[in-house]
Amino acid sequence: MTVFDHPDFDRHEQVVFHHDPSSGLRALIAIHSTRLGPSLGGCRMFPYVDEAAALTDVLRLSRGMSFKAALAGLPQGGGKSVILGDPRRDKSPALLRAMGRGIERLGGAYVVAEDSGTNVADIEVMSGVTRHVSGLTDAQTRATGRTGDPSPATAYGTLVAIRTAVRFAFGRDDLEGVRVAIQGVGNVGYRLAALLHAEGARLWVADTHSPAVDRCVRAFGAVAVPVSAIHAQAVEVFAPCALGGVVNDHTLPQLQARVVAGAANNQLARPEHDSLLQARGILYAPDYVVNAGGIIDIHHQRTGYDAAAVRAHLDRIGDTLSDIFTRAAVRGRATGAVADALAEAVFRP
């Protein structure tokens, strides 16, 4: 199968395979669209089973970034990069510098930030060989007590989304006693758990990294659940905050939640799961709307950070979702299809 024949190829402008034998780097960079501005997206490092799996991921993630930027009102396009490897074992300064050199060769069409498996320190290493980075700890972020990490903004935006979805699905304006199952309690998921706990929600959590689960149990009184069962809990909200494809042919019939709203990218394994959720009466908050907080935060880092302006921008995630939910209900359409149409109207030529 060629890139052009791949089912997730969506008129991508550029797909680059990047290899550096001396550092062991094997990576892909996908630029989906630059119509609104340079493509921006995180660099994910993950032990993919093969390059075909990595290609699928980078194509889907970069496409989602274009849709995300469009509905977040940002003057930028969508891109993403992935490194094949275990971040706990294979990451090295040489590998990160090699990745930075590959990004530099693209001449600014792609701007990199942190993602799953990478962090701000990794992007700072890349910045030694490329100018096209974002989300760093610079003088301004230090002055405001920030680190450049967009995870807090992503978590807050996800909270806004859950509030909005709960209001639409259940007609209530608070989260007191609302049961939420969080799949993945890493940087974003843990912060989301803290925010939900502060608003009185009851939490069920799962993660492949057991210390992360134990931390939530101790801090928030969360119920620990196996990863294989977290989607099937008797809760109001299922919040995927790990990797994609969690709503699939196997898990969808087992969902008991009335709302799916989480920070993970590409939560639907196939596009038709959007309408299948609708048929079951489950309100799906399109993931690229929910998790836009990270790129909103990074955009403001690049243009001049004002905390009040950032918070106001993040709060608009709720307005966008309300509009999508209302349009979907009036037209009898699935929420993902409505969101896609709204986004494509912004960035498609």
C-alpha cells in the first residue's frame, strides 16, 4: 500500500519518512494543511509495532490538527510527527537532535511541540538545531510561573467540554456526584482528574502505568479499574485520555456512559462509529474540539501570553461544542459529522 492509497490519507500536503542511522531515529512527519498558516503539532514517541502503524497514526493525528485549529479559531494548519521507539528506553539527545534536523529541513512548514512520549525538555534539545519549535520555557513563561507545558490548558479545556456535554445531555449545570471514567491518567488525565474532583465528580480511572492509577486513588479517592474494562463502567461520562481508537466495534456496545468526552486524539476507530454512537443515544464530543486547549495555549505562547485571554479562549471550547450539539440535534446528524463540516468550511480551499 502506498501513502496515497492509505485509507487515512486525506489530501495531505506532505508526508516525510526521516531516518538517522547513527542515532537510531526512525520517524515520520505529516503535514496535512498549511492553508491557514504553518502546520503545528506535537511530536509523539511510541513503540509502534511497525511503520505501517506509525503511518496510520501520523496521518490521522495531523488531519485532526487541521480540524482542531480551524474550530479553535487559530491561524495555523495541521501537522504531526511520530518517532518509532520506546521513550523510556530509546530516547537520547542524539536522537532528538536528529529529529530537529529533519524538522528544520522542512523550512517552517511544520512547527513541533511536545506530545505523548516527549516533553518540553525534549523540544528544547530539538531547538538547538531547528528554529521551528513551540511550547518552550522562555523568559516570558518563567515570569508567569509557567513551564511551557500545554497539558494544564488541555486538561482545563477538557473540563469545559465535559461541563458542556453534561449540561446538554442531563440538563444540569454542575458536576457534583457525576460519575466519570478516565482512561489514561498521565499528564493531561491526572490534571483532568484533579479538576473534576475539585468540582465534586466521582472518578473511575485506568492506566497501563499502575503508579499513575495509585496516585489518583490516593489523591482523589478514585476507583481503580483495569484498562480493559474502563470503557464499560456504569458512569455518566467516559473520558478517553490516552491513545486513539478506543471507541471501536468491541467497546462501543459495552459503553454505559451517556457522554463520551475526553482528551485523547482519534477516539473513534472508524468514522462510522460517530453515527453508531448517535444511534445508541450517546453524546460524543468530537475529540479535536475537546482537546484544543494545548494548541490554544501554544498559540498564545507564540504571540504573547496573557493568562486572562488564554482562559477566555479555552472557555470558548464550550461555546463551540454547544453549537455542534445543537446543530446535530436539530438536523438529526451525528456530532462528529457536524464538526467536520464546520471545520472544513474554514480550511478547505
